Amino acid sequence: NLLRIAINPLGEVLAVGTQSVIKGKWVTYRSSDGGLTWLLADQFQFSSGGQATAWSVTADTARIYVSGTARDAKNVDHWVVRRSADGGLTWTTADNLPLQGATASIGITVTPSGSVIAVGYTAAVWTVRRSTDGGNTWATVDKFKLGNYMSVAKGITADANGNLYVTGSAGKGHWITRKSTTGGISWTTVDDFTLNGSGIGMGVAVDEFGRVFVGGSSSGSSPRWIVRTSSDAGATWVTTDDYRLASPSNYTS
């Protein structure tokens, strides 16, 4: 199953996912010809038969980073970041955080200053981890939760000024977007959105004009595809796309 795709500074296409939904291996594929042919760059799992999933991929001029989750022989989930410093020929585990309870690194990016930021959840709490030395060492820079419900950071991006935006879900149906103006040291919630009692941000991007776009969905009796947009660096937000199929029973995300 393909879960995320990215293009590195060399123009190569990187695709990550899992071999099988049930007890599959984490896989990373690389294409140097625009996607015409593919090479398997990395396979990973902690134990034979233990489910491992690569959720996201990013790259700078020196390294490729892939984030995900892997379950060990004791049925413990690990937050994992894998790294390659030779274009995907060889790989090492750069970050490994084993925790009881739902744990996964779902999104990852490299900032203009060179920091690597990975987002996801640890023991069902929204979590952001950062490395400022190319993935050698990591620190948790944000943990966030609303009430007693699972909170998940799904996507991350950085703008040209180094501001960071993370989106996901928290509490009972809250679509949350959080921002850092300090390279990940401190965070504030800039958008808390619900529609018909539910909402989840799935991905975030910034265009050349500095506009921030967050895509996600609202479930419930009338599931909808939604885009939220900010033209002032996250100070205010508006819904710029609200779409659903004719049949409300069809889930849109």
C-alpha cells in the first residue's frame, strides 16, 4: 500500500508505505526516471511478522528521511525514523521511541534551517519531535491533547520564513492546526475547527505567496472533503473548499 510520495532535490521520486496491511514490512521505493521504473531502497521491520508501516518521506540535499511505526516481538509499537545519507543505498534507524499504546510517526519535513521535524502520536498523544543535527539526536518539542481522547498530528510543513505548521485531530472531533515561530521550541493552536461535530486535518502545505492550505475531512452523517486556508500566516482561517459526493453514505477524505 502506497501512503506518501515526495521528490528529493535531485529530482528522484520517493514512495513509501507497507507491503501488506496485515503484518507487512515497511518499504521505501526510489525512481530516477520520473516514475517509469522503481527500485526497492529499503525494507524494515523489528521482528518477523511484526507490522511495520512507512508513513511519510522527505529529503534535503544530503539525506532522505522516512517516518513510520513498527511493532516488535513483544507487541510494542515504536515511533521510527529511518535515514539514508547515500541516496537510498543504505539505511539506518535514526530515531526509535518504543511506547505502550498507539504510537506512530506519520509526517516528516526538513525546515529551511536544516532541522528535521517528525509528527505523529505517542501513547495516543499528539507528538512532535525535532532533530537539529541531521537526525543524530532527537527531542520531543510538543505534546498536545484535548480531554481524554486520542490526539494525532498528521501533517507538517514549513514556510520560507521557517514557521512550522502541524495539523491533525484532537479531543472529540476537533480539527487542530498548531504553529511554531521558534523552529519548534514553542507552539500555539491557530485553528480549532469542527463541522457537524467532527473534523480532522490530514495534510498541510504553503504556496509561494505564503498562503497556508490544510486539507482534511468531516465525518458523521454528512462526510465532507474540506480545505482550510490562511492568507495571514495562520492568524485567521476560512473554509475554501467544502465538497461531498451526492450520496452521504460515501466517505470523503
